[in-house]
Amino acid sequence: MSIRYWLCFAAITLPAGAQPLASLLEEALRNNREILAAQKKYEAARQRPSQAASLPDPSLSVGYASNGGPWPVAGIGREPTSNAGVSISQELPAPGKRKLRGEIAQRDADAGFEAYRSVRLNVVERVEQAYHELHHANEAVASVKRSQTILQQILRISEARYAAGRATQQEIFKSQTQYSILETQMVRYQQEQTSKQIEIRALLNRPPGGPAIETVGEMAPGELPSTLEEMLAHARREGPVLAREQKLVERSELSANLARKDYLPDYTVSGGYFNQGSLPPMWQFRVDFRLPAYFWGKQRAAVNEQAFAASDARHSYEAAEVDLEARIREDYTMAETARKLIDLYEKSVIPEAQLALESSLTGYETGAVDFLAVFSNFLNVVDYDLAYHEEIMQFHVARARLDEVTGKEKE
């Protein structure tokens, strides 16, 4: 059986019960508790704008004034100051304050929505990354098993040559040592499998135990869907990070406007009716103003505070924009480099290494090639096969990060 058969065997056998990535993402969006918590937080924030823009609750007063005794309506009808009545008062903010408060609360809610979107995108990215890392661990385990099979073939040839007096015992020992090294790699990749299984289960909010999460066959590398400039433009237009920062900038500017409005006095309007028995009833109407008498230490300081807060929000937006662009450029470069390496491994490096190993193995059986050449070619095939699958993983992980930072939602 040829070496190339063993190198391709895993790509044509799919694990039973394998679950596509799309179904795992759908399950995460439905069940992940971080997403549900962010959603409820946003829904709570949506209830605030109408509250903030509403008038304060009115006050209702019921009472009496008496003469000659403390009991109700004593002296009513005889004394002009004895009466029983009701009054109602309504506090009214200065013009424009209610609207500004509602708009500030709306910007908070909008920022909450972008935070909710960020959590969704982050969970999706983490599921994708863990899935591709699990897929890489599965491929690495399969690759190590294929390598062990090839190494056993080399070991059998070495033993046959040793029995015929054409090989040294060192060749057998070297093969056996490499087999043990592959066993240690197997243990490490199996630990990675377990770790990623646990991580994905937690993101899907699945209980411990149950069937293992299997990956689907060979993971095709695919292509980058957009250019770097298109991704940068999409992130500025649709990305939740900058959108949230923009809402906070708008909120801080509205808060500064509201602080300036505090130079205007709020006022309270009240009116009442008072019954005086046989005397004519008494009516009352009044307006009370709350004067900003200490504006130099209160309102002025509040305006300055909000001006600094607005400047802080604008600088935070600019910092987020710089950081976002750097992340996109870094991940795009990683994906672009990984894609080039995938092509090199797939089209030239791995096929040439496989041919070199097959050729040297045939020559080793006949004595035309020494053991070190075979062993070196074998190690090259092992390293390149693992590196190829690692670059596929890096490509998909970088793409998942790009989807997160650019705000690309899964359909």
C-alpha cells in the first residue's frame, strides 16, 4: 500500500455524527448565556428613553386649616382662614431638558445594542476559532497516525535489512525512538481535542457529557472574501465597536447641552381649590422657580465636566478606530500569508516531499539509499503535513476574527 494512500486516507473518511460549523453557530446564537444576558441588558436599556423624557410625577395635596380647635374644618364658615381643600402641583423642567434627557437615554440604548452585537460577534468568533482548532487537533491526530503507519513500514524494512546484515541496529533504535516521539505528539493533540471540546460545549451552553463534537471532513481553505480596503470600510460603516463609540460621543455631546440647560431655572406650577363653608370658596394658583443661584460652583462646573467627558469620548472613538484598523490589518496579513503558504504546501512542498520519501524508501529497500536519507525525508513529510493543516487553521481563525471586527453577521 503506497504512502500517498495513507496521507490522503483521512480526507475521504468522515466521522459519524459530524456536525457542520453552521449548525453549531446557530446553536450558540440561540443558547449562549453571554448573548442572552447582553440581549436582556439591551432590552432593559430600551425602556429608559421614555422614562427620561417624561415629566416628573405630579403632587397632590389634601388638607385643611382650622380655627378654634385642631379638628378638621373647625371654624369653617365663620373664620376666613378656616378651609378644607385640595391642590395639585407639577414640576416642569426648563424647555428642552426633557427632550435632551430622552435623547441621552436613547443613545445609551443604541450603545447597548452595539454592545449586544459585539457579544454576538465575539461568541461566534470564539466558536469558529475553537471549532477550527478542534479540527486541526483532529487532523493532527490523523496525521500522526499516518506517520506512525509509514514509520512502521520503515521499521520493518530496517529490521529485514538488519537481519540480512545490511543495516545497523542504530537504524532500528532511531525508528523506535521517533515512534515514541510521535506518541508524545499524539497525547498532546488528544489533550487539545479534549480542551476544545470543553470550550465549545461551554459556548453552546451544553451540559457536560453527551456525544462528542465532531468536525466535518477536510476543511477547505477558501479565499478572502474582500480586499483589505473593503474590510476597513465595512468595519467603519457596520462594525459595532466604532458604532458604539460613536453613540457614546453623541451621548456626551447631548449631556454637555443638557448641562448648559441647567443655567435655566426649572419651575413648579400648582393650583388648588379650598372650601370655606358659607364663605366664598378660595382658589389658588402659583409658580415656583428653582433659581440657579450658585451657578459659579455648580452649573459651571457641570458644564466643564461634560465638556471634558465629550472630549474623552471623542478621543476614545479615535483610539478605537486606530486599534480596529491595526487589528484588521494584522488579521488580514495573517490570513493572506496563511493562504499563500497553503498553496505552496498543497501544490509543491507536500507532493515533492511525498515523492522524495517514496523514492528514497524504494531505494532503501534495495540498498541504493542510506537510512538517514529515508529518515530525513520521512521527517519532512511529517512536518509539512502538520504545518499544512496548521496554516488552514490559521487562515480560518484569522477570517473569523476579521468577521468579528468588521461586524459581518452570520447569515
